[in-house]
Amino acid sequence: MIDVHKAASRYTADHGWLKSNFSFSFADYYDPDNMGFGPLRVFNDDTVAPQTGFGSHPHREMEIVSIVLQGQLGHRDSTGRQEVVRPGEVQRMSAGTGVVHSEMNPSATEEVKFLQIWFEPAEYGLTPSYEQKSYDPAKLVNQLLPVVSTEGGEETAKIHQDLTLYLSRLEAGKAVHFEQNPGRRIYLFVMEGELVLNEDATLETRDAARITKTSSLDIRATQDTYFMLIDLP
């Protein structure tokens, strides 16, 4: 089953310095019928104004992935890590038993646009940890590139959950096929462009699909498209 969630159906919050779109119940948006999809708990699409951001705040028992679409995102945490995340990189933070961090836009002129995704971990009580990996953007073209997985790798951040997060840039008219084991879930999100799934469902910019009982997926781009696919238990 392919359950399409249109971009306009997301909860939107505008705080001036921060514009957010929540795909799942989060912060001021509470919906008991939209608390997650498998271990996927939060999927936020954020835009942060120059030289502003999220001050120090705590997290526990969550795997947090950040993917920058435009600009740069400064990170600082209580483990001593201080980094800047840019397009072409992926950040994974395991909050574990507890971590305090901040996320700021260090630019004086450019907004930062990023996706922040939270997953429930496969086990609790982990020591907090941080990982940042770069990948070759050319490897996204007309194929699915894993950038986060349970195994990790040279260009793949390791996460403490049985999932794989893929990125792809599919050229107009091109297609990719994805196959997973029966009984698992797929979450698909279009950053920009337009896709047709199994010649049945169409997704446009910022649309998402929650897919169950469909382990074989044909993905075709009707225009140049940048998208994410998450293989979930």
C-alpha cells in the first residue's frame, strides 16, 4: 500500500527566524494518530535564518540524522564535538543516555535548509556518540546511494537501528527499482522534482509516501528529482 502525504498536509510553524514543517507529531503539533512510522519518529523540514538557531537543549534515547540541503549547519555538543555540516554530508548523533547540543546557522547572509530525522534506537542505554560522513554527489545520479545504515561504511554513517537511508538524484525519464524483504516499510520523501511509484502514485516536491505491504518498488522521475528512501523494519 502506498499512502501519499502531500506537502501541504504537514504542520507548519513560522517563528520568524525558524520555519518548520513537521511530518509527524512534534513540539506544538500533537496528533496521537501521527506519532511515527515504524522506528521513524520525527521528520522535520527546517529553514533557519542567518546567525540564528537552536540553543543548547537535551536529547535522550534517540538516533538523530541531519541532512543539509542548502547553506551550512553548525553543531556543538556536550561530548566536545564542534562541526559544520554542509550539502554532500550526513550527520548522525546517538543521544543515548543523554546529550546536550546546539544547532546554529553560522552564515551572516544565507539561510540553512535541512532535514532532521529522528529514529528510535534498537537498544537503549547507549553511550552518546557523533558521526559525520561525506559522500560523492555523483554517486547519487540515477541510483540509490546509502548514506546511513546499520553497518556504516566509508561514505555511510552507522546508525543503531535496522534501517538504511538512501539518497538519489534521478534524471527526467530515468527509473530505479528498489526491493526489500517482505514485512518491512518504506518511507519516501521528495526534496525537489516529481516521481511516479509503481505507475500508481505521483509525488511532487516535499510530498512523502508511507509504504507497507509493497516490497517491490519502481521509481520513475518525470522531471529531474532529488529524493530520499528509507528502508525500515
